Amino acid sequence: MAGKMLQDVDGKLKPGHDWQMEVTDELSKPLFRLVISARRPR
């Protein structure tokens, strides 16, 4: 699911910004959060 959503982010995520996806259970209780950070290569 995250991979599919990241396809829509392609080209829009700029260095210094993050993309996040929170995964919840059936009661909307957070289970975990995926965080993708954009950084410039060194």
C-alpha cells in the first residue's frame, strides 16, 4: 500500500520534507507510522 501511495508522490517530495503514513487497527488506534524523509545526496 505504501509503495502504491508513494508512486503518487513521485517528483513532489522535496529535500527537507517528509512523507508519512499512519497504520491503524479497525478501531483507528495507531499501530505504527512510516516516515520517508527526502535529503540531498552528499
